[in-house]
Amino acid sequence: MLSTSIQDALNEQINREFYSSYLYLSMASWAESKNLPGFAHWLKLQQKEENGHAMKLYNYVNERGGSVELGAIKQPPSDFDSPTTLFQEVLNHERYITGAINSIYEKAIAEKDYATQVMLHWFIDEQVEEEASASEILNTLKMAGEKGPALLMLDRQLGRRGQQG
Ligand code: OFO
């Protein structure tokens, strides 16, 4: 059985994951409008992953006999100054999510909720990976610049996400 405070924290996290999904979909749409199909492809895959994160938490809350409460999803931004600022926002957002996961983990430790701690290990690992991939893309953008062939090459590379296994 989940405590009310862990249940509330997990419900808030479900909302954050759906917001992440919404944010990346909005970013994908911006990339499509800028003729960056590879960026859009990467962001749409990310959007699907975020839905998966929300559903993982949804299933866990139900499995533990809790009740899922879905809140309103806030409106994501729809305009971005450049691909670099967009990826800076991806990285900032993932860092924020890492902080949120860590604070639920701390709560689970304080309440001796071992099952929630074990479930959150997956999210803690996932956040390491997500921050690393956002920062790698951001660094490439900063080094290679956003114009001409460099941007085209990065767009092609991002368009191959999911094909390398
Ligand atoms: Fe991007 O990992 Fe979930 O939110």
C-alpha cells in the first residue's frame, strides 16, 4: 500500500512526465517548421519515451493499490530562438526532472518504502542517460555552430535515432 504522500508525489511525477511529452512534441513541431526533420524525429521519439515514463508510474501506482489522479498539463512553449537554445532547454528540463525524481527517492527512503525506491532506480539510471544525450547534442551545436553543413549533418544524425538499436 502506498502512503498518501508517496502517492501524491508519484501523481505529480506522472504529470511532469506528460508535460515532458508535451514539451518535446511542441519542440518537434518547431523543428518541423524550421525544416529540421532529423531534430523533429529525435524529439518525437523522445516524446514517446516520456509517455512511456508516465505510464510506468501509472502502472506502478495501480499495482500498489494506489489511485492515479491526472492533473491538467500546462501549456509548453512553442517558439525557440534556435536549435541551441532548444537543446539548452531540453537539458535544463531533464535536470529539473532528475531533481524531482531524486526528491521522491528521498521521500521513499524517509518513509522506508523499499518498493518505491527499487522502482525509482530505473528512473535514476534513465535520467543519467537523458542528461548525457541532451548535453552531447548541445555541445555539438555549440562546437559546430548552427549554420550550413554542420547543422545539416547534425540533423541527419539525429534523424537516425532509433535505427542503430
Ligand atoms: Fe526525460 O525523462 Fe522522463 O521526463
